[in-house]
Amino acid sequence: MTRDSEFDGAVRAFEGLRAHLEAVPRDCELLRILCDEGFGASIGRWVPMSAPPAVFERLFLDLARVDFAWLRRLRSDVLAAASDGSGVVPELVPFRYSELSGAGTADLASRGEADLAAGRWGVIIFAGGAATRFWAGASGHPQARAILSRYGGNAPKGLFPVAPITGRSFLDLFAEQMLQSGRRHGRMAPLVLMAGRATRDALLEWVETSLPEGFDRSLVKVMVQADHPRLDMDGHLIIRADGSLVFTGDGHGGVFKALLDPEYGDGGVAGWLRGLGVRSIVLHNVDNVAAMALEPARLGFHARGGFSMTMSAVLRVDPLEKVGIIAMNRVTGRVEVVEYSVCPVQTATAVDAAGRLLLVPAHINTNLVELDAVRPDLPPTLYGGKEVDIGGRLVRACSHEMLNQSLAGLLEPSRVGVLVLDRDRYFQPTKSLDGVDSLVTTREWLARRGID
């Protein structure tokens, strides 16, 4: 079927579409683009012929903000993966790493403290994710229900009251740490929250109402990552009954594109940070209370090594642990972080001549990056098979996400540092309300350290 005939067929088939286009003629061009890009058949796949004009009004509002080049690449990748399996598995070999312990740590800490006093560092927290796994058990948890009641189904995970006694949230704890660092070093580091479209307002409210006393609000920015529609596993747009598309964020690697977005002024948020004297940033997940973003020795390691990017890691303890593995791609000669979801078992469990795990560092997504190394063109990673609820029907969907650690693969290996840290001190993820890596284990961790 030609694109013109697809356009004409859609207009003939849907009375509500015809009525909408008569009321909003400019959307004819958007429908032609949809058909030209090969997504015209998505309408008939999801929208009943009896759908009223309001459904199409909502659909075209969403289509108006779609990046079709992004969707074109996503569709190509998902169809290619369906035809040839899981794709090419990289040939991985160990990459050098250092450990933050022993002699020299005090010197590294001194360097880090000097850079903090000079105002070199800023912090970016990935605070915009949907946290669907975390909120999944909310119906049986009063605090979770209260947060969802206040902010809706897209409540920021960072505002959950994680502290066992005071009820301080993840963001409250991080801001307090930064304030203490600023007082100790005589210079406050600026804070950037990367939000999603749905979480932006709640995070702005937190900035206005909940920063610890003494934390200058002018040193905080909230920036919004881009989002894109998901496709089903056949490469079609997914359209809800009300005409809306199913969007998802472009991944935490979208932080670099957001930093350079001119919407936030000349030079973007990166330019704002440079204007404050910042030259390096620490990026970390909102749900790792042990991130310790401004820990001086790690900052000193990064600076002394002259790295453009330093990835924090812990030692892998379980060959099948659900972590990304840091290694060198023997073919490309570049550093990669291979996610557990695509890493073959034989690679994850490979051992050396002494029977020890061959690939040791596990990436924990607390990364140090030079502002001069920031670039928006990270290669997207395909995620497939996520189930989304469409009117009570679970639909397997796919998306492209950028991962901030992919920046390492665009750098010369000599510019990449890997620092292995003590797991118990630096890595305490909170992925669910109970079970492993949950609110329960995080509150136990906080209690052991007297943090309430």
C-alpha cells in the first residue's frame, strides 16, 4: 500500500478522523508524515472505527511532539532484533580498575577537598524515572499510597519518605549531605535534578518548599529529559483508548542532551554550571542512598587520573547478579558496560585460570564526568518486552533508552577511569517496597549508620 493510499484509507475509514481534520486542517500534514514514516497502520491497529473526534484530537496533540527520526531507528532495531535474535554479543576482556582503599587515599581526599573548596563540582540526580517496580506494591503500603494520592501515578520516587524515623525523603537526605559538604568546604555545590515530564512539577515543588535551611535555591535547577513513544514488538505505535500515545523517557543518558538544551538559557544547564565555576559533575540514581556524591577521595581519584569519565563500581559477588559488567570490547578497543539483560551466561560466569570471575567490576551508576566531555549523541540501547497496560490488556512494548555510561565507549580508554568501592558503603539500591534491594533493606542500612 502506498503512503497516499494509506492516508486516504485512514480518512475514509474513520468518521471521527474526518471530523477532526475538518475542524483542524493543519493536522492533515501530520497525518501525511505519520503515513510517510510507515506508522499510518498503527491507527487501525488500536483505534476503533467508531472512535469520536476527541480521540483523534488527543492523538494529534501527542503526535505533534514525536521525534520520527528516533522512532524510525527504534522500529528498525526492534524488527532487526526479532529477525536475528538478541543481536551481536561483544567479545569482552577485563579492563583496568582501581580500588579506593589503602595507601594514597588520604592524598586523593585532600585533592578532592581542594576541588570542592574551589567550586569545581556539581551534582546531578536522576530523579525522573517512573519507578513502576517500586510503586507496584503501593496498595499494601500506607506511605506509598499517601505519596501516590498526593502526586498521582507518576509520583517521583525521590520524594518517598525513606528515613525510618524522621520520614525524610531520598532527596532530603541527598540535599542535607550536600549542605554539610558546602559548610565543611566553604562552597556549595550546585544541584541539578533530571525530571520527567510527569514528575517535573512535583520536583519543582520540593525545591521551593523542602530544601534544608541554608541551601540556596538559586543553586538548584530542575531540567526535563526528553520522552518518546513506545512501540509494540511489531514496530507499531501504541495508542490508548483516549487517543494518547505511550511515552517513556529517553533514559538517564538523556541527561547530556538535556544539559545542552538551549531551552534552559545560553549554553543550557551546562552553561549555567560553567558560569558557577563547575567543571565536573557527579551523576547518580535517586534510589541509592549510599551514593555519597561528593565523597572527596573519589573526586580526587578522578582529578588525579585526568579522566573525562570515572565510573563507580563494586566487586561482583554473584556471577548472575543483575548488574552491568564493565569490560573492554576486544574488537572495538572501547570500554563497555554490558547490561545483565543482554549478557550471555557464559560471559557473566567466565573465570580466569585461578577460577575467579574474569570480569569483576559491576557498574553502580554513580559516575563522574567532565563538562567538556558531555555530548548528546549517545547510542541508544534497545529495551524490549516491557508490558504496558492498555485498557486492561497487557501489551509487550519496546523503547530506546540512552545510558549515561555509554559515554565511556565514545572516549579513548585512557580517558576512562573505573573505581571499585566498598559495596556496603556506596551501594544501597531501593528497587521495591519489600524483598531484596528494597525499602526494608535500605531502612536497615540507614539505621546501622544512625541516619534517621
